Amino acid sequence: MLSAFVKAMEDADRGESTGDTVDTDDLSCFPAGTKITMSDNSLKNIEDVKIGDEILAFDMQTQEKKPAKVIEIESPIREGYYKLNKNLLRVTDEHPIFARKSDGTKGWASINPTKTQKENSQLQMLKLEIGDEVLTEKNGWVKLASMEYVKGKIQTYNLKTVEKYNTFYADGVLV
């Protein structure tokens, strides 16, 4: 299993895809059809984004949106995902999402921060909960009213590494 993952990542680094998928629950991802905001403000399905494409990122230090190139992608098969506010965002439980808690605390949050820490040990994580707000591309906050788990194996995708900022907008939400 590990060798298939390493080969898929090496192929992705070269801009190639073998069509191989890795069955793992340790990778942060989104289902096909998730719209990624490109640097020209157009939208592209995540499964169509390629290494070298320029997406819209967010610079946490300057608090500005900036263009950034996709450096690394991944496309594992996952067991289930969550639907936030029915159709706001579909995401696996460990993907970081920029959020604001009810006490005003802002930071990266996920549904399962323990799993997120395994993948991103340097990232300080909050637990994403109903009642929290997520930051949108329009610089507004959307309150989470529901988190529904959708069970079953599903092909997922992620922009694993994004130049400089390692952030992007998925379905209009900063992730």
C-alpha cells in the first residue's frame, strides 16, 4: 500500500497520473465536483485541477487573497465524508477549515483535530462544531447549522501542497 502511495505522489510531482488510487483514511480531501476558485476567479472541479494550475490562495500574514500554483495533488479513496450545511461544503473529517468559534477565537479547525494533527503536526487545530462559522471567499462568515456524515467509499481529491500559502477556496470556503 505504501509503495502505491509513494508512486502516485512521485507521478503527481511530475504532473502525471497513473489513475492509481490509494485507499487511506489519513488524507484530507474533498469529493469530485468540489469547486476550486482559480486565480482568475473562475471555478474548476477539484478533479480537473492539475499541478502547475494557479489557484486563489489566502495569505494569512497579510490577510490578502493571492495567486498560487498547485505543487502537489492526491486522490485517495476514502470511507465517508461530511456535508456541512447540507451543500455548503463536502469534506473529510480531518481537512483544516478556517473557522471562528462562538467566543471569537479564529483559527484552523477540523471535525477530527486528532487525525488532522497526525497529518499536520505543526498546525494548531480547533474542533469544528455546529455553531462555528467558516470564512468564505467573499470575506463573510457562514454559521454551521449542520454536519451530516455520508457513509461509503468515495473517490476524493486534494490540493496537497499549494505554493507559499498552502490555502485555497473549496466551494467558496477557505481551507
